[in-house]
Amino acid sequence: MKAAYYKGELIKYSPEYEECRQIAAEKNMSLQQVYDLIKKEAAEKLLGQKSQK
């Protein structure tokens, strides 16, 4: 997970492509499904937010 901070506050985050590609292949999922799932879980853990999806 790449994370960008500004003045100590998390402003942006993104999953690593290679890790997502590997997970998608292992779990027989599309790359987009893996990205969406990881971003949802990251939002819940990093930001304490519940996704609306």
C-alpha cells in the first residue's frame, strides 16, 4: 500500500499493482475486484470509515 501524507495527515493511498496482480491470479479474481476490495478495507482501517459499496 502506497500512502501519501501532507502535514502528518493521510491524504491519498493506493494498493501496489504487483501485489494486487498476484492476489488476483491466486484468487481467480479480476484486478479491479482486488483493487476495490483492498481500497475498501484500507479506508476502514486507515481512516476509520465504512465504505458505502
